[in-house]
Amino acid sequence: MVKNSLTHPMHSYPARMHPATARALVQLCFDTENIQPRVVLDPFCGSGTTLVEGRAAGLGVVGTDLNPLAVRIARAKTWSCEKPRLKEFEKLGEKIAAATVEEGKAARRADYEPKPIRVPKGISPKARDEEVAPWYAPHVRRELEFIAASIDELRDGDEEMADLLAVCLSSILIKTSKRTSDTSPKEMKRNIARGAPGRWFGERVQLMAQGLVDLHREGAKGDVTVLERDARNLVGPGGLEAESVGAIISSPPYIGTYDYVDHHRLRLAFLGLPYEDFERNEIGARRRFKGRAHQAALKAIDDFKLCLKSFDEVLAPGGLMALMVGDSVAGVEPVWADGVLRDIASERFELLGWASQERDKLGSLEKRAFGEYPKREHILLFEKKPKG
């Protein structure tokens, strides 16, 4: 299956585009040599699903996201490296995994003295502890912190390698916690054996390495750029060049549906990644609709208008844009996502085609809001209009 191929399975990411959908859209947008340059952009790249499929198709890929963790995951999943460098990554991961398992065994001895809890640079220890401590059994946290501290030791000499290994650590942080899932903050009981975090970390390193081998075997050869950047402002200093991509393929945030910061807060806090900008600038976040749904919906639409202006700037003449959007609820009112997108895109883009699929209405609020009408998810394909 596509979702279990290449580097797709190495890190979970809530509400991502399905890899099979991303593959189909890459093929659709680049089925002719007329689309130039052969570069695909995902301005809400998340964990890099579209970028992985673009790499597999031999394209150059560009991704941007406000989530600092997403940027690191996307870079890891599209990593362009020579075989010796990949072997170095595997060996370092194996070494840290083995040392962590030994640390777990040592903790059983009566004379064991636990190391001080790691404190990431620039992060308040008290605030971090409040976020992290409730979610982990003490022995599990000690082993995870041991892995993190081992990665920190690499960072001054090899930041790229440290980031790659940190992504592998991130991929097990929910599995080893008391949190039910990325999207559910409910607590559940998990019996995690001593040494298990180290073993699981080692398995993730191997999964990533094999996925990268498969990706390069598939034909990955284009340039890779992944930036922590706002989709409303892509072109400019430190960003992208105007008219530098041939197609945009993305799934923008669904208005009032998700709080991506909350989905990733535990991981961000544990890894010591600052997320204030992400929290402040997240588009269409569900938390902003409480008590002021109408104003929040208008703000989200204005933000998407700015995104489309930015997309127009970065897209080459005649370039294509495929966006996946979903109907949602703003307060108690339905948001017909395809209609909103058609309206705000019409000034800069010509609609070439679309497809919709019905989705389940979740909970009583959505059932009341949509009533007898279906809730749908949509893909809309646009072409950039000529200037003038």
C-alpha cells in the first residue's frame, strides 16, 4: 500500500493528506512537460507527504510550515544523502538505542543513581516539566531523556544528524506516553517495559533508513527545500523566489476544525522546540472560534486570501494548483469549503476541475449544522491566470 511505502510510515501526523492522494495529484499536475519548472510546492507541508511523492517522481520539492516539528519531519523524510552518510546515521542510532537499553537495565540495580533531567537550551525547565512529567512513567521518561541527551551531545558538531535522530525520537513520544493519541488528550494506561523506548527508537531509525533507501531507489533526484515559513508570505528575503515552482499541491487547514498546536504540544515541549510563533499564527485554529465564531471565520478567510496572493507570486506562468479542503463548522454554522475557495481564488486562478467525496458527520454539532446536507471533502484544480 502507498501509505506504508517509502518514508511515509516513519512518523504519524494528524489530518495529513493520504499518500495515495498525494501521489495521484503529483502525477496529475506533472503528466506533461509543459509544466515548468519541475518543482512542486506544499506551503502547508506538515510531515512532508506531498514532498515524498514529489521526490519519488523525480521532481524538485519545496515545503513550508509554521510548525517547527513538521519542518524537521519533512526534512527527515526527504533527506538527500550519500550512502556513507546514511550508514553513519544508522550506526549512531543503533549506538544510542543500545546505550538506552543498557541504561534501562542499570536502573534495576540498587546502587543506580539517575542522571539529572535534561534541560533544553533556552527553555524554562519548570514550564517544560509541567507539560511533560504528567504523561510519562518515571522510568520511561528517564530513558527518553537519555536518548534526547545523547542526541544533544551530537548537535554542536552535526546539527543535521541531531535533527534526524530527534525526529526518530519524536515518532515514539506518544507511543511511550499515557496520552491516548496525537488528537486525544485523554489518559490511558500503558505498561512500558524497561528498555522498550530504546528498542523502539532503534526500530524507527531502521525504518527511516530503509524508507530513504526505497525513496532513492524510486528515483529521488531533485533539490529539496523545507523552510519554517508562513504560507501568507512565501516570497522574499529568506524565502522563495517568485515564479519558482511549477505546481502547488497542498491540504490547507480546515476552518475551525483542528488545533495543530495541541496535537503536537507534548512532542514540542519534550524536544524543546519553541512554538510561540506557530501558536500565534496558526490559520483557522479551532480554539479561536469559541465565543467569536463569525469573526474567526472572517479572519480565516482573509488569511487564505493572503495565502492565495502568495501562491500566485511563487507559481510560474501557467502553473497548476491542487488544493484539498473540507467542509467544517464555524461555531454552529456550516462552512462549505469548496464554495469559499472558488470565490477567493477566482481573481487569480482559473478553476479547471474538482472532485468531492462525502465524509461522516462527527458528533451532534456537525449533524445539527449540516442537517440534511452532506459534509464533503473536496479537491479543486486551478491554473494560474495570465497577468493583465
